[in-house]
Amino acid sequence: MLTLSQRRTHQKRGAAGIAQIIATAKTELAEQQEQEFAASRAAFDKRNEKIPYTPEQYKTAKVVRTVTGWHKVVRVNAKSVTVATPYSWTDRIEVARIIEVR
């Protein structure tokens, strides 16, 4: 916290020093956030790297993993896999969106 005399000094000088310190801090913070985002994105991409599978492996699969999680397989088609949902319907997932098969 600034004292009264420090505040008056800053006020007399037009607070140029404070504005410069704030601008420098904003730039440093933006660079740090950009680095953290890049590291987070790289970790996400590595975790969700698609593993190539054959159609036979899809047909014998019990569960498949997508970006949203693991899903129980109900039926396998040529271009998609039908998975069960906790509701009364099923969802269709394209083979290109499947990350892992078990």
C-alpha cells in the first residue's frame, strides 16, 4: 500500500511509472499463459492420439474410447460404431473419432 506522499508523487508524475509497470506485467502474464496453453494442448494431443485399428478389431471390441470417454459397443458398421447411452437411445460414433478400442 502506498503512503500519502508516495501517492502524491505518483499523481504529480502522471502515474507513468505505474502504467509502465502494469503494461510490463500484462505482457509477462500473457506470455506465461500462452506457454501454459501450449503445454496443455500438447499433453491433450498426446493423450488423445488416435491408434490405428483394423475392421476386425472394431467388430470384436467391447468398449471404445473417444474424447468424451469410454462407451459400450452395441453394433459395428463399416463407417461407424453404435454405442449405448445411459438413456433409452443409442449414439453413433464415426470410426475416425475413435481413439482406442478394447
